Amino acid sequence: MDAFIGVDVGTGSARAGVFDEKGNLLGTAKREIRIWRGEHDIVEQSSQDIWAAVVASVREAMALSGVEPSAVRGLGFDATCSLVVVGPGGKGLPVGPSEDAARDIIVWMDHRALEQAARINATGHKVLRYVGGVISPEMETPKLLWLKENRPAVFADAEHFFDLADYLTFRATGSLTRSVCTLTCKWTYLAHERRWDPDYFHTIGLGELADEGFKRIGTDVVDIGEPISGGLTPAAADELGLLPGTAVGAPAIDAHAGGIGTLGASRDGVAAEPASELAFIMGTSSCAMAVTREAAFVDGVWGPYRDSLLPGYWLLEGGQSAYGAGLDFLVSLHPAHAAVRQAAEARGLSLLSELERRAIEAAGSVEEAARLARSLHVVPEFLGNRSPEADPAATAAITGLTLDASENALVRLFVAGLCGLSYGTGDIVRAMAEKGVALDAIVVSGGAARSPLLRRILSDATGMRVVLPKTAEPVLLGSAIIGAVAARAFPDLSAAAAHMCGIGDETVPNPDLAEFHARKRAAYDILRRAEREVRALGR
């Protein structure tokens, strides 16, 4: 039996999954990873800590799967779009004021480069057309400019700047090859022309990277799943418990791996048309991805990016900067938070699962649960609006709060948060539709996708079918597909997805709730506009 390994590095953990050639999950394991938070929106991690978590996860997943190393034909990585700074000898360099060299990663959600992003956007450079017109501080060139201006010695000493996914293939293979997915989506590489734009880097203040021939950020750029020369090094193979030379594919960003593991999945043996579906990956943040045959430009939505998800397609990428993180923070604000958490632990449930259980019980059904939030409205933009407004300074807003500190009040706040998140997703869908990107289904993945209540509210709030993949781990499956393509088990990602991915449960909009959500959506819009107006008063 052939097997393939997918490795997913999210914001809080590293996970590994072992799959067979039909996409069946044989074993999985997870390790937490450390995160440091500081003043001025600083969020940092350690590449050494992450690699150690990857190694432990792969070894445990292999042990649980019962698969022999000789059966593993390919390995794929995905990771958050965080910036890894590597100095001489492959050692990490300190990216912040801590001066701790172990803290060598600026995490994707770090917003220290807000000012640099604003200055880049003020240039109006033509390259920005391919990031929705406005670059985000979550992307890499603002972060690089921040390093140059605030950590000049670190910037000068760095031998390589990696997206985290590319760093993982570097650790695994020793190769400096970069993925077209990471560089196009987060670094302004022009995949449709297969080049960097030197004028852009000179214009924004990073001209030395262009003058060096871009050697520190990537000159060998290949498609997702393309085998990295040499495969696993003996040292990496020994650490991971695999065989030297095992194929390693050019990686993907974590959300994009979810897209690979969902778009074009088979239904009754027939592969879906990827361009008719929105891949929606729910995690700490959310990512909403659509592919088109022709380039489509949507204000506030990143892209279009050529060949950066599936071969032959252009990618549009929207999202919400705080999704799971926003919901966690929202419920933590309520006085009943500690009591419900304790009750959840007694039942062996997570806090959010306990809140969902109570919401369905109180409403009488999953279909009616949204009505619990009829008088409570939340715009959960705790980390700005990534799209379609591209406003990183946006903040959250809540109306309808009272002095009710009961556990039932927390349940209502939780449901209101789910509604607010779903209306934000609807904004992205509408922005795409206005530019001619017609979608008829949302294919969900990520931990929150297993929630029947969230799928129901998302379907009713957007008026779209919400489809759940058969596999419980579509992100890991997406990375395993990368490994399978690298091993030449399939000719490309689309062929592999059609063979290894399948569609499971489907939720269709409930017409009886259309008017209810229309009213709540109107309240959401009013509240969001009010936040913008109030924020403007403080300028």
C-alpha cells in the first residue's frame, strides 16, 4: 500500500496525517507550538520549536497508522504565511526587541507593519493590482520593510527570508526552492509573468533585494506539488523516521492546502467544477478562496493569482483576520465564561461545543438556534477587516448587551457571534459576485466546519449551499495530495483531488429564516458603519 504524509502548521499547533492513495486517513497526531505576544501588535514564534513539533507529530502519526517508512512515497507541507528570518549557518535571527534569536518568526497575524503597509499602498504601484488593490500588513513586503527600518542589523545579516511553508521544505530537503503559492500570494511575485517586479521593490524602499537578484527571497520558483530536488535529506529523514530521498512537494499556505483538499472533490464518482465553489477554511482566521478560468479583479480581495492553488486557474483569496480567534475572544468577555467552561470540561467538551449544545437545546433544533440572537448583534472584527474592505484598523462592535450575566446570555452571545462571522463571509461572496464570480456552494474545512450549527447559520446567512468534505482533515489531506503529486502518483493537483477527495453532508438554505437573517444583516451593516464613523471621530 502506498501512503502519503501531510504536515499542517497552523497558528497554534503542528499536525501530521498519514493517508492512503484513496484519501483515507490512517493516523494523525498533533503538537502545540509556542507563541509570544508583545506590545505594538507583536506576535512571534520559533522555527526550531515548530520543526520539533513537526518531527514529533510525524513520528506519532506514523506509529498510529501502522505504515512502514518504505510505504511512504511522498510528503507535503503547509503552514501559515509567517516570515522566517534565517542567518548564517541556517540559524534564526531575532525579529523583535526581545533580542531572542529563538524568536525568528514574525507570525502572519502580527500587525507591527501597519505604517509600512500604508506607505506601500500610498505608492499606488501597479503590482498592488494583484493583491486586491491594497496590501495587508499580514503580507511579507511590509514586514520586510519594518525589519529594514527597525532591525537594520538583522535585515542586513539575514541570508534568507522564507515563508514558513518554504522554510519547512528547506529544513526537509536543504533546497532554497520556493513555492509559487507562497511567493505569489504573500510576497508580490507575479506568477502570470513568472517574475518579480524590481521597480516595485525600489519604489517601496526594498531596492537592495532587487539589486541582489532576489536571491534572499527566492529565485527558483516552482508549482505546488512539484518535487523538490533530492527529496528528504538523510538528516531530516532520520529525524522524521522516514527514508532518505522520499519525495517532498513544493508546499502551500495552510488555508490553500484546505482549498486543494476540497475544491474539485468527487460527488458520486464525478469531480465537481472547482470554479463553481468557494473553498472556505475556518481556523484562527478564515480564508475564502475561489478559482476562475480568466483573471477577475475584486477590490479588497487578494489576487488574482495565477496557478497559485490549482493548475490552469486564477485564484481570488478573501478572508476574515479573526475568525476562531474572534469567537474565542468574544465569549471570553462574558461573566459566565468561567462557569460554562467548567461545565464543558466536566462533559469532556470544548467550551464552544458546550455552547452549541446548549443553543440547540434551548432553541429546540439546529434550524431555529439563530433566533436566540434576535436582539443581539456583533461585528466581530477584532483584528480588522481583511476583505472586502481591506481595513486593518477596523474594530469589533456589539449592540444589545444588558446586565444579564447568566449562562443563557452567554449562549445568546455565542450565537450572535456565529451570525456576525457568517455575515462577514457573505460580504466576501457578494464582492466576488459583483465582479462576475458566480458561486453556488461553500465547501467548508477546518475544525469549526464540523459544527452543524455553524454550517446551518452560514448557509442561511449567505443563501448558499454549505458542503462538508468526507474527510475530517481536508487541510492535512491537501498537504498529503501535494506529497502524492510530488511522488508522481497523480499527474497534477486536480487529478489527485478528484481521486482522493469526496463530498459528505450538505446544508441548504432554509427559506423560513431568510427574513430573519435579512433583518439581522441590516443591523450588522448599521453597526459596522457606526464603528467606521466613530473611529473617524478619533482621528
